Amino acid sequence: INIAVFASGNGSNFQSIYEATQSGRLKANIALVVCNKPDAYVIERAKACGIPCFVCSPKNYENKEAYEAAILAELTSAKVEFLVLAGYMRLVGSTLLKPYKNRIVNIHPSLLPAFPGIDAIGQAFDAGVKVIGITVHFVDEGMDTGPIIDQQAIRIEKGDTRETVEARIHEIEHQFYPAVLNELFEQAAVK
Ligand code: GRF
């Protein structure tokens, strides 16, 4: 299956997905990286992995439709069948949702529906919850609202700080996301 990874920042999840495709733990091919931030580190990572990266600033387009139409053209020419959002900090609109219905997933660092939106880990920490986690879900027009595919819970231990929790969440994400994706792709429904 040909996938595209969408990212806006560091791209550590892109890296773990890429490594899983290389080791065979994830049976998929990353055909394209899509990045909306021209200075994001994920662009360097994609280059180092030899994966084409489409960098597109929304502000260079007249509106969201035109921005997403440009992305769609790249996805089509790269024969991308499935979109994997990994730290992509924009809402996906109908221009991409329609052609990729049920074929867009996202990872979010909370046990959704708790703490959607930005800085989920900070939100959870401030709320004082003792169990946090990560969610992989299908993407719809809402903010972190689509059907949940899988979740993993993580306990906050005594002595944990925001930083230690953040580090643990990212470490677990890097194992969890490729594994959930592989399971999903093995299901005939999305082939
Ligand atoms: C991850 O925590 C992911 O759950 C969230 O954004 C972060 C992206 O990190 N959606 P990275 O760019 O993959 O390092």
C-alpha cells in the first residue's frame, strides 16, 4: 500500500513509521511526505530517507481548497492510497476528505475524546489526570473527532514531570503507530 505521511514539525513519528517500513514491521511504502511548514525538521528527515517531500505553505494559496487541491495533485501523481497524519497541525478539509474517505488516520497524544486540540499532554497534566495515553483514529472534519481505531493508556507516576511524561508518550507513540497501521493495512477493508 502506498501511503503519504503528513507532518508539520519534528517528524519523529514519520521517522518511526519509515523505519518500520524498512524493517518489514509495517508493510507499506511511504511514497510522499507532505509538510506545510517550510522550516520543519521533518523535511530534512525525509531527504535523508530518500523520500520525496511536498512542502506547501497554505499562505501561498488563495484558500484552503486551492491548498488542498495542490496536495491532492501530488498525492494522485505519487499514487498514494492512504494518508497518515503524524503531527500535521491543520484540519483536513473536504478536498482531501472526499477522495480519501476512511483512508486518513491521525495519532493524538491523549485518550480521546479527552483533551482534543493542541498541547494535549499539557492539558492532561494541568487537569491532574493520572492516566493519559495515545489514540489512533480516523480523520473526519472535526478536531480529533473521528472514529477511534486503537488506544494505549499510560500511567502518570509519582515524580513524573511534564517533560518525563512527554518523553514517555513519544517513545510509546513510535512503537504504537506503526503497529496499529500495519494491523489496519492487513484488513481487507482498506486494501
Ligand atoms: C505527536 O505527539 C503526535 O501525537 C501529535 O504531534 C506530535 C508529533 O511529533 N499529533 P513528531 O513531529 O512526530 O515528532
